Amino acid sequence: MSDKVIISCAVTGSVHTPTMSPYLAITPEQIAEQAIEAAEAGAAILHLHARDPADGRPTPDPAVFDRFVPRIKAATDAVINITTGGSTRMTLAERLAYPLQAAPEMCSLNMGSMNFSIHPVARKISQWQHAWEQPYVEGMEDLIFRNTFADIKHILQVLGRERGTRFEFECYDMGHLYTLAHFRDEGLIEGPIFLQCIFGILGGLGADPENLVAMRTTADRLFGRDGYRFSVLGAGRHQMPLLTMAAVMGGNVRVGLEDSLYLGKGQLATSCAEQVRKIRRILDELSLEIASPAEARTMLALKGADAVNF
């Protein structure tokens, strides 16, 4: 089992907007359908955000999450991973509203405050579907994605210690690994660490192969090769090349329209499942087996789907 690859799928996120792709899941029904299809294609973990069904803007509203999360759980055995990042415009209380209610097996946890932006994309778009989109994308240039030491500590306590949730630790830079090690040393993180190394976001590490190698070797020094599970997210056009490299290096992989809207050069992905099937074909060619949801739960020491509040 230790050699099997966990495929995570980030279904919709909060960065891309409806104008950027007609295939981006917006409504609860669309999010549920894409998540279920991705699980059927081989994704063991489903990373979920919510959007306002009226216009697609990110929302932290638990009532919206409740319209698709229980449906996904009922239809699949996949691990449901709820964002604590939300969007750069949400307060920490807003970001935690649904995770605290749901007490999921897994949540994402960003390991540091940072510049996080796709604002240059706005220059390529002349017509927007909704009035909120252009100022939302352009406004990223002057926003900081807040994840202070106090914020991280709070999330580890109220979700980790109090609710038994484990985390997908999202690391966008080398310093985030050291922040993670700090909280491990403080006793707030125990057991296998699920490390999601993210490349290609403006404000974080670039999608250079050398950066992937550096993150892997640094994680080895800090946590020991047997002390963590390594996963990679490559943003945009870097998705499949970096994931292939990560798999060869013994890592796990994350796909989904949150991370890239494309399947190949100039070709929009029509669903998250398309990306899952593509990376699965690549893994098959490399003679690598994928982990089932049950195997992923064992590998990551998760509490189980029967211990959540949805």
C-alpha cells in the first residue's frame, strides 16, 4: 500500500471565475456531479469549496455546502476535504464556519501568509459574465492571503485536537515547510503529515523542476522520508508535467479545475474527471497503482467517514 499513489481532486476552488471556463462547477448540483464523477474516475480525496449558485462567487455559507457535501458522501466513499482557505477576501471566522460544523476527516490548511494572485489574467479578458469577476481578479494584486501563526494554531486546535480532523498542509514556499516543522515541534501535529507542495502560483514558488526537488529534499530533512506523505499541485499548464515528476519521485498528485482549467495545450478540461483520468493513465504507464479511498484513509490515519457531522 505504501507505494500506491493518492489522487486528490480540487473541484472548483475560489480563484477561477465563471468567465474563464464554461465547465467550472458553480451550483451545488454541478459541484456534486463533478466531485462524484471524479471519485468514480479514481480520485480518493475530494477537496471542496462552495460558490454562490446565483453568480459563481466564492461563499463560506454552510447552507450552500450542505446542498452538496452530504450528497457526495452518500454517492462515494471518497475522503471529503473541506477548505479552510476559502478565499483571500474571507475572514478566518467565515473560512471556518462550515469546517467547524462538519468536522470532516480532512481539511486543507495553508501554512503561511502570502501574496496570492492571478491578476495578470484579467488583461486577457475583454468581456466578463458577472460584474463581480473583474474587480475580484484585479483586486488580488493588492491583497494578502492571511494565514498567521495564530491563525494556523487556532485551526490546528479547534479542528485537529477538538474534532479529530487531519490536514492537507498546503505549502507554497520553502518557509512553509519550516512553519509546519515548528508546529510539529510544538506538539500540535502528530502522525503522518500529508504535505501538499504547490507550484506555479504568482506569489509562491515557481513551477521549476528544481523547486520540486528542493521541497522534497527539505521535507526529508525536516520530517524524515517515513514521516510524511508528499503530494504535488502544479498550477495551470504546469499541472501534468509536475505531477508526473512527483509520481516518479514517490509522491502523490492533485488535479481538478481549481488548479488548472485545461486538459492540454489550448484545450479546456470539460470536467475534473477528465483530469483524473489523464493522470491515472500516466500513472498506469509508469506502473504505479492508485490508492482507494479506504487505502488513503489508512495511509493518512484519518478518523473515518462515520465520524463526521454530515
